[in-house]
Amino acid sequence: MLTGAGRFCGYLAVMSQSPVNYKRHRFPPSVISHAVWLYFRFPLSLRLIEERLLERGIVVSHETIRCWAKKFGPDYAARLRRKAPARVTCGIWTRWS
């Protein structure tokens, strides 16, 4: 088996710096990325995310969201942590927030 590889929800996930690949998924990339972003950005349960997507007319199970979070989550979490803080200026004083 490859180093850094693991089996997640029936998919073989290899840790790499390659872009996220959404091929062979039933839902469009925007739905998948939004669900994973909600899961990692806010303290929401999988069932709450399922309900939020259902309000928008997207029928997806919480188990599918869990599989997406395991497959795509490490990449999204790394990107959320990697974002540089925005520079804020107030008059003559400059601070980082």
C-alpha cells in the first residue's frame, strides 16, 4: 500500500498536493464543497447540514456528507487554516487581525 494512503468510505484517498478531484460523484462540486465547508467551518452536525441542504432542494444523506468530509475534509481544513490574516488599517495605526 502507498505511504499516506487510507480507505475512506469505499474510496482510496492518497495524501497529496494535487487539486481535489470530484469525478465519479453524483453531486456537482459546488454542493460537495459547500457541505464540507459547512462541516469544517461551523460546529454543525451531519444531520443539520443535511437539513440545510434539504432547505435548498438538495436531497443528500448525512452518511454521504460524512464520506465527503472524510475524503475531501483534510484538504479543506488545511486551506481554512492556511488563509493569511487580512490587514486592517485604522488611521495611523496598523494592526493584523
